[in-house]
Amino acid sequence: MDNMHLVLQSLISGISIGCVYGLIGIGFCVIYNASGIVNFAQGAFVMLGGMVTYVLIERFQMPYVVAALGAIVVTGFVGACVERLVVRPLWNRSAPMFVMILATLAAQIVIERLTYILVDDQPKTLPAFSDLPPIMLGGVAINFQSLWIMAGSVLIVVALGLFFKTTRTGKAMRAVSINAEAAALQGIPVSLMLTLAFVLSAMLGALAGILLTPTQYTAFNMGVPFAISGFIAAIIGGFGRPLGAFLGGIALGLIQAMAILGLGAGFKNVAALSLLLLFLFVRPSGLLGSTR
Amino acid sequence: MFHMRNQFFAGMVSVLAMAGAAQAEDIYKIGISAGLTGYAATVDRAWSDGVQTAVDVLNAKGGIMGRKLEVVVEDNRSNPQEAVTVYRKMVSSDGVNIFSSGCVSAGNAAAAPMVAKSEIPMILCSILPKQERDVVWAFTTLPPAGFEIEKRFEYLRDKTQIRKVGVLHDPTPYALLQKDVAEKVAEKFGIEVVAVEAYKQDDADLSVQLSKMQAAGAGAVMKIGLGGTTLTAAKNLKQLGSDMLLLTSLEDLAVFKPVAEVLGDKFFFVASPSQVFEAYPDGPLKQAIGQFLQPWREKFGDRDPNWASRGWDSIMLTAAAIEKGQSFEGPAVRENLEKITGFQGTTGTYDFAPDKHQGISTNPFVVAQIIDGQVRIAQ
């Protein structure tokens, strides 16, 4: 494998993991747009996606597709619970924003610990969607799970775009994100939209987890690093811009892969955080411009 | 009358307090700082359970010299800073008499000066602290770092045509130590280390590191480090369509089973004698493992016995040191641990000395595989 092949191979790895960061980043944006809250429980939703699918397959002998759909529903329900039990009481009392953000961080820890108690602490994995050898293109391996991740992510981004632009619920959510008070005066149930934002965000996280787990492992405590990467992706893309977050995720994945390739794994996070600082200094509104 | 009754109650209180103090004095407390959660959870939980099994067995026989044992275990969350906190708590609040701590080496090293100052001996699962003054109070059940590396090189040299390897390691002190050994001794086995790559325990993707090793011509990956990343490495190797073998360090078998499902006969790992007990040749070592495995299996079935067996050893070494010196005092136990030689443990024979606090000196490991769900010594 010459240097060019190595670079191409690393680019594929970077784009693949970047798509996952992007999906997590979109989850951040959806909730932020509806409420202004940065939901740090987003990593727990990613973990739940893979973990619940695993449990449904192994303990309940469900087919893979049914288990994955079940995991998305369960995680969506957990998202609703986080909103109703953690965020809503604080929201109703007009708690400061940082209190609500801290509360989501606490929710992340609670979800992790409950998973630890209910399942265990052993690493789990899921089979690849297509158990086929990778496609070899001139010495560069393109594995099918990466293709699933990339194609799945693009489809989700397109579907999400259509949802926000063409459906009544999507338009209502956008209206709330632009001006919650005006939306309420127009008869849009703002609190319901907030719940829906958490459900949607949790489902996106679960999808990212389901796509990702066949390439690595899931465990009760694997969510936080993903939440951090998704958060960085959302900032790079312009906080509140779903498409920006997706592009930001890919940029982050690529820069991490190139840092490992060129400088060594020790520089992976240095590169990621340098990119974040660069955007904060030079273009704080992100790639596509922040919504606020 | 009132005065007499007061005197009676005061007397009763004193008697009860003295009885309580005597009872507390009678209990010999063993503190464990363990990563019950986090990357070291699998091994440290096994270590703690091994310690508890040994304590239960000794207590059933009346304890050590008639004194019962009690385990105090604190979760350091596989985090060195957290480890210092839990050590401090166990020294100041729980009043532990000896530490039998888990495999979070950086945590044990960070707490070692404080523990040494308190004159409490430590018998560890991890490597010894680096500072000479801290080693005075610390002993380890861990075989030297080179053993795991040498066994893998030996296997590659004797059983394969592979002469170039990549080393993939995490940033823990033990992994770094092993990495240094690998670079140093490879030549002795006619093997060249063509790439050394690091990773973090929470990395989601190792394919760039693995691609670099493949590009450098490595025929095998020597992975050094614990946790689920072994599974990530296996998955990434398969996704890359790589023919490289994966040889990993000692780890809980529960982690290895899904790895073997992914890589099949391309996956090898260093195993301790207790992990391949049935296939291990008869002798004093097998006998010692058998003594541990009986209560272990009664309680935990076919759960991986490796780390637990070393936890068991730590308690048996403690008992031997106390009985040797006929004293429970920290300095005496420490001194008598140094005098233990020829002690048959479950991982090998322990020979301690004042300048040798790492007791195992002969390599007990084998290279193993999981074929059809069964652990076998690799042929």
C-alpha cells in the first residue's frame, strides 16, 4: 500500500466515522432549535441505539431489522422521558439555561448507570449489515458497513430536510425555533414540539448507534466521547444547522483521520480541538452560519 | 439511687464501647481500589471477586490466626484521580490494614506515596509504582511485562512465517512498558517492529492505525491494552480485508469471545494457566489453580478465572506473610512479604526479596485461541 492508497483509505475511515459524528451533531441541533438547550445526554442515545438492538436480538431473539426498529422506538421513548422528567420541570420553573444543560448531563449519567445495572459492563457488538468482504478498489478497501453508514446518513439528512420543509409538524418545529412566543400565539403547541424535538433527537442518536456499532463495540459508558464529537461537529457546522452539523461531522472525522495518519494518534484530539478553536476564532457562526 | 443508676449506665456504655472496639480490632481489613466501572471494569471486578473468594475461604477456616477478614472495596472508575480519592478514604475512614488493589496502574502509582506514608502494604494486580521509595510498600502479582510480549514473539517465530509486526498500544503505564519491551526484544526473536501506533481506550475507529501497519508490511498486530477496543480492532481488520493476525494481551475471556467470532483463526491471545486449566500439564501449578477453581466455580461457574486467581494469590500471600511473622502490623507484614520464596500461587511461583517485589520470575503464559467457542492452547 503506497502513500496515496493510505491517504485514500484513511479518508474513507474519516468520512465514515464523520457521518456518525454528523448524525449526533444533528441531534444536538434539533433540540437546540426547539429549546435553546444543549442536550449532553445525546451520547447516551447513541449508546442505547446499539445496546437495545443487541439486547433485543440476544435476549428476545428478534430479527435484526425488528430489533433495530425497536431500539429506535425505545430510545425515542427515553428521549421523551428525559424531556418530561428532567427538562420540563426546570423549563416550567424558568430555570437558567446552564441548569437545564447540567440536568441533561446528569440524565446521561443516569441512563449509563441504568444500562450498566440492567445489562452489564461487557463490550457488545452487532453483526455487519452485509457480511461481505470489502470492495477492493486499486488496493483501497471500501467496506460495506461504511457504505451503509454514508448512504444511511445522507438519507437521514435528506429525510430530515423534507420533514422540516414539507410536513406540518416539521414546519411547526421550525416556527418554534424561530420564535417560540409567536409560534404559541399562532396556536402551535410549543411544549409538545419540545417533547417531539427530544424524541426526534433521541431517534437520530439511536440510528447513529445502530449504524456505528457493527464497526466497533457498544458499552454502557461509550456515549460521552461521541457526545463530545457530535457537539464539536454541531459547532463547526453552525450550531442549529442540521446540514451544517452533518458537514461539520465529516470535517471532524476527516481531520482526525489525517491527524492520526500524519502525526500519530496522540494528535487526534489535538487536531479536533484545534479545528474547533479555529472555527470559534475565525468563523464562530460555523460552516453554514449559526441560527442564533 | 439516681446517681447509682447513672453509674450503672455509664459502665454499660463503656463495656459496650470496649466490646465494639475489640471486635473492630479483631477484623483484619483488606482494601481494594478497583476500576469496577470504566475500561478496567472486567478485570478489576474479577480481581475483587477473587479477593472476596479467598477471604470467604479463609474466614470459613477461622480467618488468619483466628482473626476474621473483611473486604472494603471502592470503585475508582478506572480513573487515576478517582483512585487517589478512594485510597485516601479507605486509609482515613475505613482504617484498612492492607491493600489488595486492582489493575489501574496509574491510580495505584498515584496513591502509592500516601499509602507508603501510612505504612500500609499493597499487593497489586498492576505494575509496581516507578518511584523506588513507593515500591518499598508495594508488591505485585503481575508477571514481568516482557512475559506477555515474549510469548507472542516466540509463537510468531516458531509457528508462523511472520517476521514483521505492528504494535498497537493504549497510553496506560503498563501498555507503555510492554511497548518498550516489544521494541527492545523483537530482534532477539528475529522479528522487526515496523510500526508502533497508539490509541485511546474510547477510540471509535482504529482503521487508520491498522492501515499504517499494513502499509508498513506488518503480518501481525500485537495489541497491548484492555477493554472493548480489541473488538474494534478486530472489526476494523475485517473491514479492511486485512490478512494480518491479531495477537492481544492478557484479558478477560468474555471480551475475547466476540473477537474470535469476528476474526476466527486469525485471532490469538496471551492466556494464563488458569484460563487453559484443562489443557495445562499436571504439576504443582495446576494443583494450586485447582484449589482456587473449586470455590471460584461453585460461586461463579465458568467465568474467566485469570484475574480473580491473582486476587486470590494476593490474599494467600498476605496470609503467608502474617503467619510467617506472627504479626498483623503493617511493617511486619511488609517485611515478611519480602521473605516469601517458593510460594506456589495460581499464576506461578512467587519469590520475593527486599529488592524484588515482583514475585513471578518464570513465564507461565501460553498463546491461546478460541475455536468453536472453546479456549485452546494455540498449536
